[in-house]
Amino acid sequence: MKLATLNNGRRDGRLVVVSRDLRHATDAAPVAATMQQLIEDWDARAPGLQSLYEMLNAGRGVEHFAFDPAQAMSPLPRTHQFVDASAFLNHGNIMEEAYKLDVKKTPGIPVLVQRQSDDFCGPCDDYPLHSEADNGDFEGEFAVVMADTPMASPPEACAAQIRLVMILNDVSLRAHLFRELQMGFGFINAKPATVFGPVAVTPDELGEGWGADGRIHLEMRVSRNGQWFGHPNGREMDWSFGELLARLALNRNLRAGTILGTGTVSNRAAREVGSACLAEKRALEKITTGDSSTPFLTWGDRLRFEVLGADGQSIFGAIDHRFVPFKAGA
Amino acid sequence: MKLATLNNGRRDGRLVVVSRDLRHATDAAPVAATMQQLIEDWDARAPGLQSLYEMLNAGRGVEHFAFDPAQAMSPLPRTHQFVDASAFLNHGNIMEEAYKLDVKKTPGIPVLVQRQSDDFCGPCDDYPLHSEADNGDFEGEFAVVMADTPMASPPEACAAQIRLVMILNDVSLRAHLFRELQMGFGFINAKPATVFGPVAVTPDELGEGWGADGRIHLEMRVSRNGQWFGHPNGREMDWSFGELLARLALNRNLRAGTILGTGTVSNRAAREVGSACLAEKRALEKITTGDSSTPFLTWGDRLRFEVLGADGQSIFGAIDHRFVPFKAGA
């Protein structure tokens, strides 16, 4: 099943069911008016939406309209918890090598970062960047959305609470990030609003891309200003989603709507398959030549993130957005 | 005006108006069914609740019932953003001296920590502590609740968006905290569910305690198992609320319901007025004697946090809770 939230001027938007080919949509109300309502009461409400989805794909029995990702908000326009992992150790290793960072990780314990979830940005909305001097960057990632998950649930029980999969651009401001990382208390100014792809999908929509090892075996295709930038594969994640979630739930409940991101997708063959963020490419340049030539985000930059299934069709739709100067009151 | 959220079995509870003396309450519906609904639409809905509050205090014109803090959830049982500051440098200085920590702060930039907001705990609910070996601790703090605050708002504009004041016990697990602080990515396992006081109040309820300097000039009275533990005053905060909020809003919007905590209240005269957390008392012991004698939280410990106004009456009601063993499925 594929779902999206259209902008209707309200904070939580309007939930719609989207056809597998992303061409059509139908209203999810009265089964569920918003994604938050659905995720809180998934078992009762999802079957009704699945029926709508099947009718929509068959092209009969349900009113529908053209799905326009430009009208989409993030599938959850806001939620009550967002945690981003750094689950591809390869990325951290490249960064630590290039910048001689001394990150004191504990072997076996994944890096998880608590993040804000009050104001996500739409997938095709212009993105207001406060300042070019902040060394703006993107990070192409996968994420999962959780139903209620009790404290101390083991990995398999956590994985069983995954309801939806999404993609995101975890916009990052590197000028703040290094300062905040050194300080130890996580990210505040380093992480402005996060942007999720237009469509959230149930794991079965990934087919064999939803691996039995609890990882996503699909490529995150990133382009900058129409030029290929990278297509790293999610399969090299160093922990499964269940393992990441169990660490997060060690001593607290995760309530419905919790989003867990993977961290920027990164592969050991990064020099061939490319990266999903500027910082990693810049770090590889620095390791090779002593300097970085790829520029950070500039106003006017257009970024696109998309994942294709085995059939070559877009699974989540594309994040396709421009970075623009911030204007107060705009 | 004073407001609380009673547990009605729903995730966001039921909003009630509470009398100034905390003895009576009246239903806030149909003006606002939940605190979230109120904070999103404050200007339209607050006047109606203010009228109910005045009638309730006068003891006429409105149906009411006895207010029982044991039935209260956190005033916002969940929200979309919770950020906790470490705004009393005195506390950090003591910790750094005792444990030879090298925290790389940038002078002038306050420490802010992004936190989870999906599952707050009620003020009198038994608190399930996963393990005594986690070195459990409490932190008595003040917090403010925000209306929508646009990106890049200056301190005065941020302060003008403060709608409510609360108290909290920011439960902390020190065994995880030092490990996570060293790693740099903020707190995950170090911070289980947070507990807010039963009643949220508009700033005017603090009287002269709501200082013209944007700080709270009131004592956070903490007792452990019925014994005085400390009563540090909020006036020594090293930044005003407006300054803290402006740093947070530097490059992102803060949406309605955002909670900003002060960090554990701490005074330079800590040896006389006491502390609002165990770690600070233990650190002072270590500085003096080379060792710490005050134990971390043990199962069965009962903690109480309360703030009295100039008239000696409780402003927010008390957080008064016991720490109990965690039982899966309980």
C-alpha cells in the first residue's frame, strides 16, 4: 500500500491512498483523515485503506484524481519522535579519516541521534536555507515509521512494529555540525527541517528490496542539478532496523508515529557508486588530493532523490527540490 | 490561568482548567478538548478558558470537581518537539571539575539538547526504571511551552511566543550519559521518559517570579523520600528564555507545542541551597572528599518537586512519584 499526505492548509494535512504507479490517488477519509490517525490505530484502519488501494490499482470502484507530488507534504508532516541513526559505518569511517575526527563509539552500539519532528518540509517545496555560509549539505536516507513499541522490546519484536518505509533528505549544515559534534550534546543548529519523500509505503511494496536481513536492498539515486551524484545501496547497513530500534527502545517506549532514519546511505565502493551526501564526496576528495573541490549547497541548487524497484518504477516518488534564500515572513 | 490534562484513556488526554489554589477543576471542552488543540490556536481559544478560570476562582457560574493531581498526565502528554537546555553553567562547571570533563563549549552559545517528546510520564505515576545499574538520577527544571515561532526570530520575538510555564523532572541515566556525551551525538539511552508537573500556568501566574530579565526567580524545592534535597533558584540562568529560544530558532521554525526546558536548576551557593539532581551533589562530594556518598536512584525512591509562589502556595502542583522496577507488559 502507498500513502501520501496532501497539503490542505492544516498542520497534519489530508491522507490519501496512492496507486502503485503513483499516477492516481483517492481520499483516505473516512477510514483515516490523517497519517497520524492511521498509525495510531493501524490494525483497525489499514485493512480499509488496503481495499481502497487495490480498487485504485485496478482502476475501478473508487473515485480518484491525478496524484501530484508537488501538492504533497511529508507523509507525516510532523510527528512525536524522529531519531536518525548513523547506521552505515562506512560513512563515519570516511569522515573520521578525512578530518582526523576522534569519535568515541562503543563497538556494537549504533549511533542514534534524537531529532526534531515538529516541522518537516514537503518533498517538492522550495527549501529556505538560512545562509550559504552554513555549508549546507543533503543526506539521502531510508526511514521506517513505527506503531507503538514497548520498552525493552527485542529486535524481532521491534521489527514487527514497522508499518511504513519512507525516503528522506536529511538536510545538514556542516559549519554547525562539527562544532556541535565536538561539544557532545547532539545536533541543534546543524539540522534544520527534514524533507521526506512524497509517498510512504508498506514494506511489501519493496518486494525483495525489503531484505530478510532487516535492511533495504535498493539504491538511493541522488542527482544534483540534473547530474548523477550517487546511487549507494541500503544493503550495507551495519545494523538491521530491528537492532537499531531495540537499542532505541532499551529503556523507553516508542509511541506510534516514531520515525527512525538510517543515516546517509554509504557503500564501501563509494568511489564507484557515489555518495548520498556532499560531505562524504568532499571527504573522499580530501583523502585523495588533500583538498575538496565539490562545493556545499548554493542557493538555486536542485536536488533529487529517488528509489526504483526491480521493475524500474519509482517506489516512493521523488524528493525534488530547490534550495532558496530564506526570507523572514515568507 | 492554570491548566492540566486528565487521563481519559486517550493519548492526548482531556484538558481542564484548574483553580489558582489547585483545589478545583472544570472541563475545558468545548473551547479546547486537548492542550495541543489549545496551543495551536491559542489566541482564539485562550480567552474562553480565561473566563472559565475566573469563574472557577470566584466559585460561581461554572460546574467543577475536585482536582486530583494523581489523575493528571503531563500537561502535554506528548508533543512534537522537546528541547532541553543546560542553561545553568554552574551545574556544568561543577560536573566538569569533579569528573575532569573536557566539554568543548563555544562561549556565548548555550547548550541545547534535542529530546524525545512521544511519551511523557504523569506527575504522580510510578516511574518504571529499567535497571538500577543505569545510575538513575532526577533533574528538577523549569520549562516553557511555545506558540508558533518563525525561523530567525530574535530573542524578544521568541519570548513573546511563550504561552505556558511548567516544571519537570528530567530523569537521567548517568551510566549511559557519560558514554553518550563522549560520543558526541547527544542523548538516547541516557534520557528515558520525562515527567512534567501536573499544572501548566500562564507566565502571569508567577507574579514577580516571572522576571523582567526573562528568567524565573523562584525556588525549585526538591525532596527525596521526604527529606529536603535542595531549593536552588531559577534566577541564575545564564541565558534568558528568549536568548535560548532564538538560538534554537536560528535556522528553523518552532511549531506550536515546542517545549524548552532550562536544564537542572543550579546555584553558585549549591553547598548551601542544595541541588536539583543527584549528579551535582555527588560531584560536590567528590570535589570535597574525593568520593561520592549520595546514592543514585534506587527502586522505591520517592521524589517530590514543587515551586511555591510569594504567597507560599504551590504554583504548578507537585511532581510526586516513586521509582519502581520495570516489568515488561505492565
